[in-house]
Amino acid sequence: MKKIITFLIKNKLFVAIVFLIALSSWSTVALANANAIVVESNSVNVRVGPGLSYSNMGQVKKGDKLAILAEKNKWYQVRLSGDKIGWVASWLIDNTEVSSATNKVGIVKVPNTTVFKNDDANSDVLGTIEQSQKVTVMYQEQEWSQILYKGTAGWVKSQFIQGTDETSGSSNSSSSRDSDIKTVTVTQSNTKLRIEPNNSSRVIKTVNVGKKFDYLGKSGKWYKVRDSDGSVGYIASWVVTISGTKSAIKSAATNISEATIVIDPGHGGDDVGAESKKKTYEKNFTLAYAKAIKADLEKTGARVVLTRSGDDTKTLGERARLSSKIEADAYISLHFDSTGQENAGTGVTTYYYNKNKDGKLSTDINDQLKKLAINNRGTQQKDLYVLHYNSQPSILIELGYINSTSDYGYINSSSYKSQVAQAVTNGLKEYFK
């Protein structure tokens, strides 16, 4: 022991260096562990930039460990295998119910503003933007702003961009899609047409369900519209549905993990729905099935919102408007069929309203529902309120006849409920490919 003490005293510098190296190694490991995250969703897209507007560069799977390099706008910059750098949505890693990041819209203040490849005036020039043109601002870094420019990311001087309260939303909003909108139809009674795009501005007039306005433009989440008498004002986007579109609403989500999905348990509260021979009610089954589907979908990383989570009374308008309000990627209403006479009907039916908007969603999910034990009646077009007045892709599923002895045997079983949840999840996985 004396020899060891003598050695340590004589070699203080050496001991100090060894100690510092050990401490440094420990700190590096601790830091790496502190900045490491584990993927909890089954599959998560890795994008070239911090937003859904950026293209995919690959995927990571559940259990993968990623090193965080930076964080911007609720996105993590991570290092992948092969030292590749990409971005993943933080809410998919943490598996929380945080909605996707919303990009701000800016207006170019000076003529022929230069767009650079990097945040450096000496980098390559991607092009120029005219004065007064609107741009999507991904994020800002010191004196530079990163924008979406011709499908890629570019950089402009922040001093040349004027900020606005307008947002581009979580999807690839485009003027071409807006220009396709011809009219908007009111879905809520006593809807206000206002002089400015906010809830506190003066009311021009009050209108009821079914009222149509000509579409003129958009300001944030408000539509600028014109009535047949020539009056012009603003109406909230979440109380109307759009019409006249030439193409289906396309989500920016290319993976179910990036999607926001509304599940609507039909009926509820005073509205019990159909009644079975066992004196059980449709409203209770729709809620139980909605919760099962929600639990199954959340394993994929999807954000799932229920129109009701208890025995609540919800109007049809409230149910339909929720998808517009949260800009959902898909809306699914759950019901159980019934006939005037017992055992007169059987089967599962998937309904849609607009083939262009809802057709793919109905087909992809119904293809999976065909695997259930109950007979499948296919997809059918039907004018149902929650579909007609829903601006997002939406379907209504009748999951069997509650007053059919054979169907009810399945409906009342936990195994059928699990199979339905898996079928809906698989159908949505296919839909978001």
C-alpha cells in the first residue's frame, strides 16, 4: 500500500490526466444517454427537414435508439445509421397526443428576393421571389428564415419577410387547391358572417344550416365569402363544408403515425340508438368499439380524437365539425344497424358521401372489414349528415345488425371488437401509404 501511495504522490500529473480522461468518458456516455431517444411507434418517417412538408428519407422502427442533435418546432434532428442526419416528429417518439407543427405564412417585402440553398449568402442561389408573394416559413434562425420553395427548403433573409397571423396548416396547403373551391355550405344553425376573420368582430348577418356562399379566399382558419345579395364577410372554416373541389383532399401524412384520426361513436346520452333483443343499446357498443379502435391505432403513433369519450349527447353538427376544426386526416363514424323486424337483416356496410373525397378511405377500410365473420355488404354511397357536412375524408360503418341473433352474438363478443379494431387500423395503414 505504501508503494502505491508513493507512486501516486510522485506521479500527480499522470493520475490527474487519467482521472480527467475517465471523467470525460463518463460525461460523454452520460450526455449521449441523456440525448438519446427510443422510438415507441411501430414505424416513423424520417424527413429531410422539420415538418410534414419535407420529403421522406427513410423510416425508423419501434425500439430503434436515436441520438438527438437539435430540436425545432417540435421536431427532433437525429443521427441515423451511416451518420445520416434527418428529422422525426417529437410527438411520435414520445407517443403523446400533440398535434403536428403548424407553419407560419409570411409575405415577401422587397422585389426579387433571393432564395439561397443554405443560410449563407455565399451558397448556391435557388431562385427569386416577387414582392407581395406569400411563402410558408418553416422556421427562423437568427437573421435567416427557412421557407418552402418549389417543393424544397430554401433560405431568405428574415428582414425581407413580413410575418402574418396566417398559418399554412400541417398539410401542404396550396393555392391551387384553394382555387378549386367554389362554394362553402353552412353546417351549424345561427352561424355568424363577420366583418373580420375573428370571433370578436361585428356580425354582418346570421344564417342557418344549408346556406351557401361563394368562396373568395382564406385568412387563417376563416373563409372569405360572398352572399347572393353581394355582402362580403368571413365565416369560420369549422362551421362549413367546402364544395366544388376538383380533387380529393390529400393529407400530407404518408404514414399512419403522422395522421390525425377522428373516431365518432354514434348516438350517446339521451339518444340510445338501436336496441337489441337483450335490451342493450347501440350507444354503449359504439363507445366501447371506438375506445378499442383508439387504443389499437395509438400503438401506431397516430393521434386519435373521439367525438365523445363518455355517455354524452353530441349533435350531428358538432361531430362533423370536429374534423374540420382539428384538420383531421380521416373521420370514421361507428354504428350498428337495425331493422323493423328481428332477424331481418345481417352484414357490415361502409357508407361514403363523396366518391372523390371519401372513396379511397371507404374502399381501403372495407377491404379489411371483409375479413370479419359477419357478412360484408360492401361500400355504398349515402347522404348522411356527418358525411355530407364533413370537409375531411369521412365514412360511416354499420358493424352488423344489433337485432339479428347471429350478428349480435359477434357484436357482444370481445373477440369481434378486437377484430374490428385491427381491421380499421389495417385499413388506415393502407390508406396512408
